[in-house]
Amino acid sequence: MNPSVAHAKLIATFRKAEAEAAHKFGLIKAVENKGLKAIQAAVETAAKAAKRRDSYAKKLNSLGVSLKD
């Protein structure tokens, strides 16, 4: 696998993780009327998704790939 294909796959994975994290943070608003436990679960899930997103961003950064918004 050449580096550009590997980079493309990693970028695609990062984009998916980025979208997932945004969705999970949106769920926090959706469950705000469901109670404290639901909010806490949504926050924990969003934090895990953000951690995955940040991990992929770090890998891309270490490869010299810059994804500016």
C-alpha cells in the first residue's frame, strides 16, 4: 500500500470519527430533558468519540497531513 492510499484511508477514518463526535455532542442536547443519567451517558459517549477523533488527528499530524477546517 503506497503512502497516499494509506493517508487517504486515514483521512477518511478521521472524517468519519469527526462526524461521529459531532453527532454524539448533538445527542447531549437531545437528551437534556431525559434526566441526569441520560445526560451523563451522552457526555461520556461524546467524550469517547472526541478522543477517537483526536487520536486520528494526531496520527495524521505525525504523518505531516494537515486538515484545516
